[in-house]
Amino acid sequence: MAIDSALPSPLGTPVCEKDAKALRFIEEMTRNADSVQERVLAEILSRNGETEYLRRFNLDGATDSDTFKSKVPVVTYEDLQPEIQRIANGDRSAILSSHPVSEFLTSSGTSAGERKLMPTIHEELDRRQLLFSLLMPVMNLIWPNTKYLDVIVTGAMAQYIPTLDHYSGGLPLACTMYASSECFFGLNMKPMCKPSEVSYTIMPNMGYFEFLPHDPNYPPLSPESPPRLLVVTTYAGLNRYRIGDILLVTGYYNSAPQFRFVKRKNVLLSIDSDKTDEAELQKGIDNASLLLKEFNASVIEYTSYADTTTIPGHYVIFWELLVKDAANSPSDEVLNQCCLVVEESLNSVYRQGRVADNSIGPLEIRVVKNGTFEELMDYAISRGASINQYKAPRCVSFTPILELLNGRVVSKHFSPAAPHWVPERRR
């Protein structure tokens, strides 16, 4: 069978008819993105228009985007909690009419058969993780023809890039798609690009997508295109659901928007007027981790919470460390200094609270036993989280999780001094 080798795609020339068909489909979808989006929304509303949830907004059978946007509000996870709880208890009529409920909405309602499989799945994952950790240092010896690693390198996963580079001998990291448990969003049309250059192209047939303006006080990364919030409507019953990801539109592939992941919207930590987000906390962790290198140690995982039981309140970061030489472990003094380095990396409002206002106490790092974050994952999965989509939370407040973490603390460390801060000069 002849293969169309003249396809104008950055993915290159197809090597077989199956690939050529896939590339033709991508071209068709992205060339007619607006019409595809209107069709997708009409299909979703035709299927789910009679659900209890959508009937509240009196669509009266309308399936056009203008009516939909004017009548149906943008919602978050918290807004949908009552419906989610009903679905977890077995009532699926509230959101869905005729399509299988998504993994996001049914994750708490795991069937008995699936629950039986959970231990087996965990054991298999543990075995694979152990095998992978043993093989990674000699990957190029065992699989000398390995060309690249198919991994996620954006968002919270960016912290693992140095580790992957080290153990893979610098193999290219291909980040092929952008998806979540709610929906599949798009493809990276240049999958072999550098992690810092990853940009995704919306696939308009996967759901109905809206890019809403972010907080106008947020400094734009580009004067032409300020960051946007992604809102999705899915076949599986989510309507105008705000994902929480902040995206930067970088251009278009045909008529489909291309975007770069910036960060999660949610503020992670706040004691007073300070607001620390995930990207800022990650930067602090990265900077502090540099102090551990001379001890051949690294941060495996971390999470945080704002401890307001003390006066003043303070940030607490739970660290699980990998120390390869127990005889050369980081000292208390070094770990105390790590606390200060994190503080020095945070914004001026935080540092003003520490230095001038005395409204925030010294940052604390609590080192936990090895395996703690695996226990945290097991706990989350036991409560219905998806194995495929699970990521360690960067901030926690749920009491059972805090009890789990605090029950495994082996040492506590505090910032030995206040971070640098000077008042801004006003002209």
C-alpha cells in the first residue's frame, strides 16, 4: 500500500500506512479546530443534557457554545464535591446520562474486583520500580540500542530531569502528550525537543476546551499572550471544569492552539499575606538540594504544609532523603542551612513577614523515614486515587496524612537565621 510521504507534519515522514493515517487524522482535526470543537460540545450536550446537573441551568436542548457559556458556570473540584460523593456512593445519574463515567469521577467507587487486584498491582509496581532502579545505572549496557525515554518533563515532574539524565547517560527525553485523569488534552508535535521547549497542541476532538484569562495581577510571561486557565467539558460528565493548570499559549498548529505548561494555579502555602506556589517552592527545594551534593545525598520526594499551631505560624517541609553513604550523611548544621536556603528562594512578601513583620516563624524541614512517600501513595490509592495519575502532593492539610508523615519523622531542622530582605525603595 502506498504511503503518503508528503504530509506536512513536524513529526516527519510516516514509515507505514498506520502512521500515515494517524498523521492525516491529526492534520484534519487541527485544521478545523473551531468546527471540531463546536461538534464535540454539541455531542456532549446531546448525550448529557438531561442529567440532573445540566437541567439546573435550563439549557432547553441548546447545544451551542454561546448558550452553554452563558448559562453553565465554571466549577472546581470543591464545587462538585456533593455530586462526586453521590457517585462514590453508587448514584451516577447526577452528572452522566449515557456514557461511561470517567476515572476522575469514579475513582472512589472502585469495584470489589478492582479492590482485590490492588495488592497484586502494588506488588507488581514495587517489583518493577526496584528492577528499574537497579537497571537504570547500566541502561546503556543492557539496552545499547535505546534511543530515548518516553517521560513527563513538565510541571512537578521537571524535578526528575537531572536524575533521568544521570542514570540514562543523557538520552533524549521525549514528552509526547499532555493529559490528566479528567481528560486527554494534546500532543507534543516536536517530541524530541528539549524539556524546556515542550509545547503541546490541543487535540480538539478530545473534549471542549476554554482558555480563560488568569488573575490580571499575575505578571504576564509574554506581553502578547498572558497566562490562561484551562477549563474543560468532557464526554464523561464534567462541565466547564477548571483543571487548575496555568498555561501559556505559544502559537498555533494549523488552527489548534499550542501551549506551554506554566504551573498549577493553587497557592500551596500561606501564613499571613504571603503566597507561595508550587513553582516557587520547587525552586527553593532545588537550591537547597545543592547543599546535599557533597554528601552524595538527594531529596527523593517532599511535601509541605503551613503550620499555624505555632505562634507565629511557619512553613514545614517534609523531606525523604536518599543518602548513599550513611557514614557521610548531611549534618544537622547542613540541614539547618538547607532551611535558610529555601527561605532565601521565596518571594519578598514571605521574607518581609519573616524579617520585618515577625508574622512568620523560621522554616522547618522534617526528615522522614525512607519509604514514607510510598506509604503516602498507598494511602491515597486506598482512598480511590488513580495509580496511573498519582503524584505526590506538594502541600497537605488532611489530618490523617499529616499524622502519617509526622509519625515517620526522624529529625527536625530549623532555619538558623532570618533570610535577607530590604524594603523596596519608592521613587
